[in-house]
Amino acid sequence: MSDCHVRRIIAISSIGIYDKALKPVLIPYRKLADIVEASGLDYTILRPDWFTDGEEVDYALTLKGEPESGKAISRKSIASFVSTLVRDPEKHIKENLGISKPG
């Protein structure tokens, strides 16, 4: 990314990667988050709940270290949030965010 002068990455990880008893299936998602946070790049990491095919755009964000809340989120909601980051590249820099449908 540095060779191509790309400074920003938006990474999709997973809910549950900071649970004390990390499930083996989540290990690669945790590694992704750790690598991105240590990269020196401007980043936003998203930790979505399960995906749905719903048509609604409705999401809530939680910061890393806050309890994850909410429920399964539509792919459309995730895409909507990512598009806000693309349109406003200074938003949520160096943040690791849970994203889910408000419960």
C-alpha cells in the first residue's frame, strides 16, 4: 500500500474478536485487526454482527472496548456506512468499530 501511496484502509473483521474465550473461527479476524492497527496507515476497522439480506439501513456503532450490542445487520447498512467513510475520508480514522442493527 505504501508503494502505491494508499494511506487509508477500511477493513471488515467480525464481532467477538475481543472475547476472552476467542473462538478458533475468529482467530484470522483478530489477526486482521491487529495487523491493520499496527500498520501505520489510516484505517477504520468494522466488526459487524451477522449479516442479513434486509433492505433497511439502520446501524449503531460501538467503539473498541465497549460492550458489543445490537443484532444482525443488513449488508445494505454496512455498505451505507462504508460509503460515508469513502465520501468523508477524515471520518473515523484509526477507529475500530462494532456495527450492528440497534437492538
